[in-house]
Amino acid sequence: MLANYSVVVQPNTKAHTETVEHVFERDVALHGLMPHAHLRGKAAKFSARYPDAREEVLLSVPKYAFNWQTHHVLKQPKRLPAGTKVIFDMAWDNSAQNPANPDPNRAVPWGSRPGTR
């Protein structure tokens, strides 16, 4: 799981972005990806930067919507060699322009605490 547990999306912020990265110390098999951002999610992207400096987008969700948030299972496991960096970019819209936003006037921390979705 890639997450920034200290994220706080400030009130009335149209485009709050965060990036989280992880370098795998050994070979891994990636079976799926799941962007997760509740009602204020705006866009998500997972990328891989391989040890040979090559980059690849693993999953791009340019118009994130909580009502269809799902686990994206790969048809075939993706082999990531040791030294691969996975980068997760997430954007949130905590503004009144987001029709799914229950309250654009409150700060939203990471997690599923009552009233934070």
C-alpha cells in the first residue's frame, strides 16, 4: 500500500496533489492496483520507473469517481525487478465545484474517520 498518512486536503481547494513513492528491494509480481480517495478524489496515476531509467504508466484514472472506485486486476501479473520505483500521484478536489463533495468548507485528513469521506 502506498499512502501519505499525514495528508490533509485544505478547505475550498480545487486541486490538492500528493505523490508517494516506493522502491522495491526485490523482484515482485504486481497483480492489481486500487486508487482510493473517497468523494473528493479527482485523478490518480500509478507509474513505474525501472532500474534502467525506463518509465511506464501502470494505471491512469484521469477522472476519478468514488462510485466506481475498484480494484484494477491485471490480466497477467506485471513483473517488477528489484530497484523499480512505483510512483502514485493522487489529486483531490475539495471545492464547491466538486458535486460529490459533502462539505468543501472542512479540511479532510487521510483515513476513514466519521465525516472525513
